[in-house]
Amino acid sequence: MNPPIPSPPDSVPPVSGRFSNIPPPPPPLPLGRLWRQRMERFVEQLGEVGVLTAHTARSIVRRPLELGATVYQIESLGVRSMGIVAVTSIFIGMVMTIQFAFGLQRFGGVEYIPRVIVLAFLRELGPTLTAVIVGGRIGSGMAAEVGAMNVTEQVDAIRALGGDPAKKLVLPRVLAAMIVMPFLSVFADTLGTLGAMFVCDFEYNITPRLFIQTSLESVLLTDLFSGLAKTPIFGFIIAIVGCHFGLTTKGGTEGVGQSTTRTVVVVSIAILVADFFLTRIFMNFLPS
């Protein structure tokens, strides 16, 4: 006679295994606490950038002068950025000409297109757009290069040999960025004006001679200087932010990628914020 088959239990006990001890995810932080942490981290970042700026400024007078590294950075940051500046400025000049002409045609003011375009480029479009576009390129490059050196302990090796990372790595990049940005801005102003001149001649029957003549009637040297005076400050912001995020990189290759992304975002925002305050200062103090 076969033995009776036992009935299944009412409840199945939990299976014990390696996945049973996984802790639950942490609860989300309250909005006020999250905002406070973000502000604290922002203030810390400003303090770190200020300390790096002070160390870099003190290292200017110490020998050696790092002229070779500065010249190499000028070639790397300036000459290699001329292609993207050329393409960007030409097409921005062409697009802005079409946009201004579309608005001015309603009021019969097509002849004012050259004046508006040249003033906009000299005072704002040339310096600011060049800084944003070039800053994304060279700032991310600085963060990636210095960050890779930091995660591979090359920065620690410089300190162990008695060197100063601010002198060896930061100072040449800061000086090079401050030197090349005015030249890139003039380059962008010239090509942007040529692009606008081509569109005016091709579509609105404004000859190059009339374009230049009407532009010179309204453009002053202070308009050019007010734009160029911003560019060394933009170059300083690009270089110091890129080097800061590079020197604080942690976590291997993933950390290098995060530092590069943060550099592009912070550089773009910092340039636009600085542009507002610099524009207000120059409007108040420079003669019009």
C-alpha cells in the first residue's frame, strides 16, 4: 500500500540566498536639505577656485617662467581653435543679417543693417559667442588632460619632486587662454562681418563699399575696446575652471568624463554671468 501524499503547506517560506540581504534604497532627501547641500558645495567650489587662483598668481614671479609650456598652450588653444571660430562666426553673421533684415524691412530701415550687425558683433556676438564655443572646447580639453594626470598620480609625482602643480600645469594654460582670446575675438569679428557683407550684397543690394561706409559712421573705437576688454577675463574663467575640475578629478576614467561635462556647463554659465556684469561696467564707465 502506497504512503499518503502530504498536503502542501499553506504558506511558502522565503528563500534565503545572497539577494535576501540587499538593503532598501535610501529615501530621497527633502528639497530644503538638497538645496542646502547644493549651495554648500557651490560655496566650496568657489573657495577652491579662489585658492587655486591665488596660488597661480603667486607662481608668476617664481622661476622658471615656463615660457615653452605657455607657447605650446597658445598653439594648442589658439591655432587649433581657428577652424571652429571661422565656421561659427561666418554663419552667425549670415544668419543675424537675415534676421535683422526681416525685422528692419517692416519699418523701411534696411540701410541700418550694416550698423546693427557690426555693432552687435563688436560689442557682444564676437567676444561672447567665441568664448562660449571655444571655452567648451579648450575647457573640456584642459579638464580631461589634467584630470587624467591626476587619476594616474602624475600630479602627486610633481608634488613629490618638489614642483608646484599650479606653476607647472595651471599657469601656462591660464596665460595662454588670456593671450589667445582677444585674437580669436578679432578673428571672429572680421569673419562675421564678411559673412554679413556677403549676404547684404547678395540679397539686399547693399554693396560692400556702402556696407563699410555706413558701418564706420556709427562704430567707435570704444565699441571695439568694450568687446575686447572682456576676452582676457573670459580666457581666465575658461582656464581656471578647466584646471580646477581637472585637479579635483577622482574615480578613474569615469571621473574624467564627469569633470569634462561639468567644465563645459560651468564655463558656459560663468561666461554668460560675467558678460552681464562686464557689460554693465563698461556701459557705465566707457564713453559712448
